[in-house]
Amino acid sequence: MKIAKLLIALPSLIVLSGCFEDRRNTEQLCNDHPELRCEKLNINDGQCRLPRTDLIWHRFEVHKSGSDANKIKEYA
């Protein structure tokens, strides 16, 4: 019985695992892209973690395709 449930669930697990293949965490992003200047953001401190993470990912988006609107958003 357990094997039958596993065989039924297996295709769903394989499909879901594909959704997360290209998603990097912030630490990996900073290590791969030193031009984002993450080291100047005091990453090891727990305060302001979410705004700092948002800023890092925004910098990455600007780095990939920097429109004037994206660049201005960082300073707002």
C-alpha cells in the first residue's frame, strides 16, 4: 500500500522539484556577483534583513537589465 502511494506521488514531486532549480539564495547571489557590493550592507547582522535582501535582489535586476526606472527605484 505504501509503495502504491509513493508511486502516485512521485510524478508530482518530480514536477515540483523542477520549479526551484534556478532559484538562488541571497548568499549565493552575493558570492556569484561581487559587483552587487553586498559586503557593504552588513549582511551578518539580523536587523533590517528583509529590506537588505530586497535591495540585493533589486541590484541584481538592475545589473541584468538596468533601465532608468529601475536605477531610480533603488534611490527612492
